[in-house]
Amino acid sequence: MSLKDNLLELIRRASVEMPDDVSQSLLRALREEEKKTTAEFALQTIRANMELAAKKSYPICQDTGSILFYVHAPAGCDHLAFEDAARAAVAEATAKGFLRQNSVDSLTGKNSGNNLGPGTPTFHFAQSGAGFQPAIDVRLILKGGGCENVGAQYSLPDSHISADRDLAGCRRAILDAVLQAQGKGCGPGILGVCIGGDRATGYGFSKEQFLRPLDDRNPVPELDALEQEIVATANKLGIGPMGFGGKTTLLGCKICAVNRLPASYFVSISYMCWAFRRRGIVLSADGGKIEKWLY
């Protein structure tokens, strides 16, 4: 198999198969939801959608979203060659229907027809450190437009929500973002949050939080406690699946903190819809063999 073919299969699986941690969380939410309610019906529809998409190899959602590659590669890996192979895989995946035609010129409104264009897809490269095997670790996120639209960034202090520059203020900002999103982000959702950074890096780090499994725990005790508290509180707001009310507004919340300038205190919140399309593979150093599937 070629690198392009392996990346094509990564795209296909990301588009049509839910990660185990997310599907199990959704099924648990369905079991715990009030019976014979709109919320239960919404979760039943989500379950049917997941099962049919996997069976038919159809995209889980009509919006296959932004295409985000996160790559850890050993020294000497040709990033330009990887990008060429990935772009070819994206174009073929679009032609085969695994991806919808989602890339539009921002000035003319013209659809490229193959999901290629300036900034599409997006690549994040990092060199593997000492102790890593001579392999290429590729993670892919397909992030839909609806959930992207309800992301939010707060500059603290914020008098509108009575949020100061501390973890209590961060909590207020995160919960306000959930309240503002309501059902517009296709909940139940997952939050990726970055405390600190600048306006660009804050959002970048917040999206990297989606690479964490839903059942992991934050190694920073203060952030771990905040993650658990945000989910518990959000699920008492009554927003529920698709905003129809119910017990499950969030499936998870993942938070990181990075350094900032003294003059700035940003809280950047990325929202992921229930169709949490995230897959990963470990490839041989030449990219020709899949050594392991992730998630």
C-alpha cells in the first residue's frame, strides 16, 4: 500500500465510523436518558445514524467538515511529500463520497469540488522525540461547520459574565459558551478548551484537546477537577441532545493551560458535535504500512 492509499483509508474510517470512546459514551447517555422523551428519540436517531453509516460506509453527517491532520514524524520525514499524498487522498475521498464537497473560495463562493484549496486541508507537523519508534503517527479530525460556529473566545476579565482572571472566571466563560451554543452545535457536544496563549494559538491548542480519549484524566489536578465539574454542571442545564432538553448536554470537556502575556488572559473554547470524527494510525517510516490503528 502507498502512503496515499493508507491516508485514504484513514479518511474513510474517520468519516463513516465513530471512535469507540465516543460511541460508548453516546450509548451510555441513551441508556440514562428519560424514556419516551424527545431527548431519548434524538439519541436513538444518533445511534441509528452511526450504525447505518458504518454498515453502508457512508459519511456519518452530511457536513464532513474541516480536515485537520496532526502528524508526529521522525527526523528526515519529507513533510512536502506527506502533504502531496494527503491532498491526493482527500481528492480521491471526495470523489468516492467519503467526504462532501466542502471547500469554498471565500471571495467568490466557488466550490473547489475536491476539498482542496488555500488552507484546506490543514496540517500540524511535529518531530517525534527521543524514545519514539521510527514511525509516523497520524491523527485526523473532521470538524463540522455547525459545531465550529459555536466555538467562543473570552478575554478575561469579562464584566458581562462576572468572570475574573482565575479558574472560577474560566469556569464562568466555559459554561457561558455552552449556554450560548444551546442546540446549534448538534449536541451532545465535547469541549476542547485552552486557557492562555494568544487569539490564534488558544484556538489551536483547544482543538488539540480533541485528540485526547474521552475517558482519560487530566494530569493537572486543578484542570482535572474543572473538567469533571464543567460536564456535571452542563448536564444539569437541561439543554440536552440537539437542544431538545434532557440529561446529556456534554459528553466531555478537555482543558489545557499554556503561558500567556501578562496583558492577555484568553479562554478559547472549541465545540465538537456528537459526530466526533477522530481517527489515527501509526505508519511505517516510509508510510507504506499501517502498523496500528488508534482510537
